[in-house]
Amino acid sequence: MSQQIVGVVGAGVMGIGVAHNLAQTGHSVILVDIDQTILVHAKAEISKNLRMQRMLSKTKDMESSDTILNRITFTTDYGLLTDADFVIENATEKWEIKKQIHSLLDEICPSHAVFAINTSAISITRLAAVTKRPAQILGIHFMNPVPLKPVVEVIRGFHTSEETITVTQRLLTAMNKQWVIVNDYPGFVSNRISHLFMNEAAFVVQDQVATPKDVDDIFVKCYGHTMGPLQTADLIGLDTVVQTLDVLYQSYQDPKFRCCPLLQKMVDAGLYGRKSGKGFYTYA
């Protein structure tokens, strides 16, 4: 198994999944967040997810949860990234926050380190421009839940080098991932299309055409999707969906990305989906 040191910035839903997947495939992980409480929650969630994975696993050779967890350093200190070979950034979908993080990473991390931006819609090229290493910046859009999804979307920025692509493919192979490489435009492929589905589904509910369950049933039972658009929105987090729609609207100035008022109202009310216990559905 690889002993490559990988930094993971942001211990939210995606950061938890990325750190879990990396540690389980033998990597030394430094999981950084500015909030110690979030890090404590992240450790508990990874431990819970590993136990669940062991219960559902058909193989008996899975390493112990403690062995996997011991590969992750949970910290608020960005300074620990001085030896990182690769950094995957999963911060909230806000330009100013991501800009600040990548400027800081550029100062701290070794010159050979590659930065992967796990973003829903923000331009990889624009973020690369705030660093002194634009050729070593690219996007990796992991799907949720990260340990269970076998394919990722890799986004090539304007300056991304072939060497960076090769280094990234090597890491993804070690994580047991396949990839599809696309070019850099806000939203890329997956979110540029999927957020139209989620947004229009919210409009359908707002207009009282159908209930959330009816909408999702049509996508699951008629189209064969694993999960309906509103179930997906709840899983991602309605706040993240709204932020991504705002980025897409600002980037393209196209009214098709105008956020559904019902989505914004739900976020204002604190109904974020699974992570808050209630969104289009209620969760225990």
C-alpha cells in the first residue's frame, strides 16, 4: 500500500469521505479544518462509517477501524502540510474562502505538491491563478458517498500539465477509482447538468405539481436512476446546492440557473437535508 502523504482540507461531508477513502487505501492523511469540533465529529463519522462498512463487507480481510483511523491526523494546523505530496481541498463553495485557502497552501506546501480542488462549480483556472503553481492545479469532483463511488470527474484547468494529470491518475488508481477527464468550465459536466435537475425538481414541488416522493419516484422507477433529484439534493446539502446554483448563475449569467425560491427559503430556515435532519425528507 502507498505511504504517500495526502492533505485533505475541510472536514465536512466530502472531506470525511475523501479522508476515509485515502486512509483505507493505505495513505497517510492530514485532515485539516479550522474548527476542532468539526474534526471531532469527522473522526466519529469515519469510525461509524468504517464499522458499517465492515458489517456490510462480503470479505473478511478488511483492516481494523483503529488501524485505518490511525493513518489520519486530525488537526487545525495548516503547518502540518509542509510534507504533503498532494492536497485535496474540500472547503465550502465560496470563492473568497477557497481563494484564501489556496494562497495559504501555496506558501506552506512543498514545491512538488499537486493541489486538487473538489468543487461543484468554481473555475479551476481561476483558483489556480492565485497560486505560483498553476500547472500543478486541477479539479477532482468526488461523488458522495466517496468510499462507495468508483468514478470521479477530473477537471483539467487551462494550465494543468500532463505530469499533474499523471500524478493524479496514480493517486486515484491507488484509491481504487476510475476517472473521466473534462475541461474547465463552471459546473463542468456533472454539476452543470445535475443542478438543473435538482433546481427544476424543486420548482415542480413549489408549484404543487407533485410531492418530493412522487418526483423522485418518477426518476427512480421510470428512468432507472439510483436516487431521485430531491433525494440527491438532500444528500449533498441544500445549502451547497444553492451555493452552486449561485456560482453557475453568476458564471454564465443564464436565467436557467436561477435558484428556485423554495430552495432558498428552505436553506434560510435551516433545512439543509440529511446533515440537519430535515430537507425535502425527514431523517432520524
